[in-house]
Amino acid sequence: MLERLIIRDFALVERAEIVFGQGLHAVTGETGAGKSLTVDALGLVVGGRGDADIVREGAKACVVEAEFRLSGEAAKRVAELLRTWDLELEDDVLILRREVSAEGRSRASLNQASVTLANLKRLGEQLLDLHGQHEHQSLLRDGAALTTLDRLAGLEVERAAFAETLAALREAEGELARLRESLATFAERRDYLASAAAELEDAKLREGEEDELKAEAARLAHADRLRELATLASERLAEGDAAAVDALGAARHAIEQAAALDGTLDEALQQLGEANIAAQEAARTLSTYLDHLEADPRRLEEVEARRELYARLVRKYRRPLAELLTWRDELAGELSQGEDADGALARAEERVAVAETTCLAAGKSLTQRRLAAAREWTAALARELKPLGFPHAKVAFEVAAVLDGRPTPHGLDDVRLSFTANPGEPPRPLARIASGGELSRVMLALKSALQTRDRVDLLLFDEVDSGIGGAVAQAVGERLRNLAQHRQVICVTHLPLIAALAEHHLAVSKHVAGGRTTARVAALERAERVEELARMLAGERVTETTRRQARELLASPTGGRNAS
């Protein structure tokens, strides 16, 4: 949920801080006041285009900061995305910041960590859907129609299962390609591979042996010095009048008697006991070490020869030891494979065939489900669009095979949305013929159909009430409020009927002072809402009659449910 939006030096806004709540928010204002500034600012902070001309005249830069508090699936999705960028979602709070300088330079951050605009845009697609001007419409993004159809039909699980079969097919195809490449040169490499395999097998290389040999070589090379030092330490610990073990034992005996008189010495007594035991164990360890320590020139030669063998093989085959051990195992498989080229190829081709059959079967099943869903939802959306001012409109999901015939991770299909507003006209791509208002209402119909299946918790509608009124406006408003039962909705509107339905009302106004024009955004209380709705009903000539009509709108069963 969007909790706070801070705007500084953005277009006509010098500074605004807007607090948002749950449910439906209406944004209103006089014509030319800049009602869409809120939507534009949110579009900027989630990676939208930011040119120098959006910076308020005379300011060095504009800044937009949005604070989101996430929960449930939205928090999980965003956290997973942030982890791919080595970032963490802390306390489920996300603060996005976008700054555009007067020279057109742009900077963006996420919880104070720098982020690219591309990543900011990816994150924004998880946070909100913006429906207004064509360039803002999420409905027009590549793949949006396919994703929408799959969500309407509940096909996400089937689509994910298909992606797994496609990944298995690609892996099998890759293995076959690598096998063919290997077999093509096997004859000329056979002697080299056999020689290398035999040499590595004879060497009997073992993981960890190289470090063991290094340690043993050091011990053998310095045997005399090690004996001298270990003997000295052993004597100091356990031999002679000044032996440490004896001294510690005497000290412990003395403190044992003292502790009987003063209990505060119990800790010192315990420490001395532990030290005495440790000294005795060290003495035994050194004695055992000296018993086995001996200079052995012949063994040293064997160890150094073995180390040289390791070094020579690493140099010869230009692989570190870990890779050399792996390669040794691979060589046996490659030789076996090369000797049975026909069988190896047949088995690899069979794996590809099986994976391809599985993948195509899953893809065709997904296509059939999509075709059925397209028929169902084309009819359902026609019914949904009728009360939204499209009595004869048709929005159709058109499912066709991908152009090059190669499966994609989403299946074997391309899906696009076509639209016709009038009978007798052929459907055309939605993006080419629908206005911003028509697009917003089509998306409103889709979002109403999706309801709780939608994955985005914040919806912004601009122009959704363009060119409508009366019963159509009532239908649009009711759908907006129904959507707001499941998620946060912000709607820029010029219709009092829709504004009255909102739980939260924001008004944008323009003020001139000192020769400068400034836009302000204010959250309205109930009395202020009455005045704003009366203005929307009557224009500048607000009367008691229009105020009474405004109060009736707010008091009606379909009116706003709280005073703010």
C-alpha cells in the first residue's frame, strides 16, 4: 500500500506531502489545476520518463519520494526481486526516490540504495498499475494481454509447468549439440584423450593429498630443528626441578588449602586445576610427537617426487587440481561415448524427442485452455463493458501461434487484445484505436473481472471518466469502489458522482502569488468535500442548492464512507 507521497519542485508543485489510506481515493480540481500531477509524480517515481521541463521554474531539481508498506504476497514478490539485486526489504517498507535536475540528469534510489531506472521500472510494475495516457497503460506492455488472459483463466500453474518442460527440452538439445561437436573431432582427439586418461589413472590423484604432502615435506625437511624445539618444550613442561607440571601442581595444592579458608578462591582453584591438566596433556602429546619424529631423507625424496608429479600434471594439462580430478572422470565417459558414437547419439536424440513431445503436449494443452478462456472472457468482458458506456463494444483475446514457431517460456502462443466500439467494424489492436479514456475503462472492466486474482495492490486511473456521465458514471464509480475493497485505488476525476463514492478526497488547486503560479494538493474533510463537490456540480456559482446536492451525494448509500 502507498502510504505517503512527497513532491518537491515538480511542475507547478513547490512542495506537497500526501498521506494515503486504504480504499478509493478521488483526486479532483478545476480544469487546468493539474489534477493529474499526482499520477504523473507516481509515474516518475516508478521509472517513468523524466525530462528537464518537469522541474519547477527556478528550481535546481525536482524530487518525488513514495513510501510503500507491503504485506502478504506483494511483500514476498518484492523481496524476491530485491534479492536479485543484493538488496533487502527491511520491515516491509519500501521508499522510492527519484530526482531530476534542471539539466535533465536523473537519479533514483530504493531505501537509500542507488538503483537503475530499468530496475526501478521493473519494481514499479510489481507495485502499481497506471491507466491513463497511452504511454502509461500497463495494458499495452509487451506480453500484457497474455498475462492478463492467463490470470483470468487461472493458468499460472500450467504456464510454470510448461516453462519447466521447455527448460528440460533446451537442456536435452544442448547436450545433443555438445555431443555432436565432441564426436565430430573424436577420431583426431582419441589418442590424446586415451593417453591423458591413462596418465591420470596411473597417477592415482586424490583430493586433499597435495596439502598433506606439503605438510609432510615441511616436517621431514625440518626434522632436526623440530626435535630440538619440541624437546626443549617437553623438558620445560615435565622434566627437572622447574618443570611446569610440578609447579602448577604445587600451586594448585596451595590454593586448595587457601580455598578451604576463603571460598572466593574457588574460581582460581578451578583454573589452576584446568591448567595443570592441560600442561600434562601437552607433555604427553609432545612425548608422542618426539617418538615418531625422525629425519628420513628417503621418505622426503618420495614426498617431493609425488609433489612434483602433481605440479607437472597441473602444468601439462593447464588445469588446477580440482578441475584435473573432475576431468579425469570426464575423460573416461568421453572415451566410452566416442567408442559407442552411434549408441550415444541415438540415446541423446531419444532424450530430445521425449522432451520435445512432453513440451509440445504441455504447450498444446495450454493453448486449448487459452482458446477456451479467450472465448469465455471475450463474452464476459462484452457484458462488463456495456454499463461502462460501450453498449456494442467487443474486447477480444486473440490467441495465435508464435510467429517463428519456436516455443517461448510462456507457451506456443502470442496473445493480443483487439477492440471495436461499434457493430460492423472489424476488431483492431486495442492500442491503435482506443482513446486514453476508452483504454482506462477497458482496463477497469478487466480489473473488475480479475478482482482478487490481480497481483498489483495499487491501481491508478486517469481519464477513466472522460466523456461519460449519468448511469455510465455511476457504473464506473461502483466498479472503482468495488475494486477498492480488495486494493488501493486512486482515480483522477471531474465527475462529482465518482468523487462522492471515494473514501478519501484530494483536491488540487492553483494559486498565484508574487507573479508565480503554484499548485497545491490538499486532503479534504467533510465540509471541504461538500464545497468541492458543489463546485464540481455548479462551477464557480456555488449555491445552497448545489451544496445540498453535494451533501446528498455524500449521504447516499453509494456515497463516500468516511468524512476525509
